[in-house]
Amino acid sequence: MVIINEKIDSWIEVSKQKLERSFDYIESRLHSYQFLMGNEISIADFYFYVMLHWCDYFSLNLNKWPEILKLKSELEKRDSINLVAKMS
């Protein structure tokens, strides 16, 4: 069982590293654009918002990426996000 746990822990660490590189890229884009795909909101932003909540589950601190936190905060102000959140 120890071998399986070590493999899982290793996979989680590699996944976190990949995710951090992706967040670094997104952070750099958000310095130039309001949303992920430019200055107009898209489905990508809504999906990304959902994905950001997975970070809590995996204990990934988002403070390293202030533009991502800003986008998350802006999305949380949208009526559509609040309406869906009430459904769950």
C-alpha cells in the first residue's frame, strides 16, 4: 500500500507543478486582458471559475496570482454565478 500512496503523492505533486505553470501563463495574460480570451467574457472564464474552487480541495494557495484572484472576485459579482451557486 505504501508504494501506491507514494505514486499518488508523486502524481499530485507533478500535477500541482503543471497547474502552477499554467496559472503563471494565465496570470501573465490577465495583465493585458480583462478575461482569459481577451476583453470579453467567454465560457472559458466560467469554467476557470469552477476550476479555481478545486484549488481549495487540493490546498493550492492562489495568493501567488493576484490577477487570477481579481478575475475570480469579478466573476463572483455576476448574477449568473450567484444564481448557479444557489442551486448547489
